[in-house]
Amino acid sequence: MTVVPALYRQRMLEAVASARQALEHADVPVAALVLDASGTVIGAGRNERELRQDPTAHAEILALQAASVATGDWHLTDTTLVVTLEPCAMCAGAILAARVPVVVFGAWDAKAGAAGSVYDLLRDRRMPHRVEVYAGVEKAECAALLLNFFETKRG
């Protein structure tokens, strides 16, 4: 069993708190944080597809963009991405393109996950860059938030 650093658990709980804010504009409650090598948040995002009417406005994409602006570089080689839901294929592609070496995620996505459930793009040996993945960090908290959102949405 992989030992998850306490910092990742702490940052995941911060991401969960941020994900709740996506509910204000009827977006799926997912949030992401990009941490620098010291664990400081340098980029944050939450789902804003409904808010922006933009299919690419996923939490991970927005967090990566914010981190790139903060660092002045799209190469995010000394960072960690913390996200409340397993990244989809689009987000996994962006993570790989940005050269993020570590991804920490909470809830599994059995329908569209690309970090170990449906696909495993982040660790695919055919890719030029592979990512260390910490899966299921604070998964009960992350999954409950999503479950409640979809139960409410379905009535």
C-alpha cells in the first residue's frame, strides 16, 4: 500500500471545500489545486462548464492554466496536481502536456476516468511522460460530494 503524504490529504480537503463553490453555478463539484515543490498552491480551479458555457472548463484545465500564469511557464515539471475526481482523457492529456509529475485524486470516475479506471493515460508506457498517481485520497469525502450533487440533480 502506498503511503499518502499528509500534505496531499490536507490539500485534498481544501480542494473539496473549493469544489462546493461550483454548486453556486450548477457545475459538477470538482476542484483542482496545483502545488509547487514546497507544497504551496500556485494554481486553483473548479469546474466552470456551466458558468462559462465551455466544455473544456474542467477544474484541472483551469488550475493548470492558473499555475502556468503564476510561474510564467507551461512546463509544470516540479508540481503536483490535486483533484477531487479522477481526471478524464482531456485533462490527462493536459497533465501530460504540462509535464506534471504527480497527480493526487479523490473519487474514482468509473465512466470517464483516465488515471486507472477506464483508461490509464497518465501511466501508459507508450506516452513520452508518465505520472506518479496517488488514487483515492479522501475518496469518501470526494465521492459523497459528487453523489449528493447527482442525486439532487436527478430529483
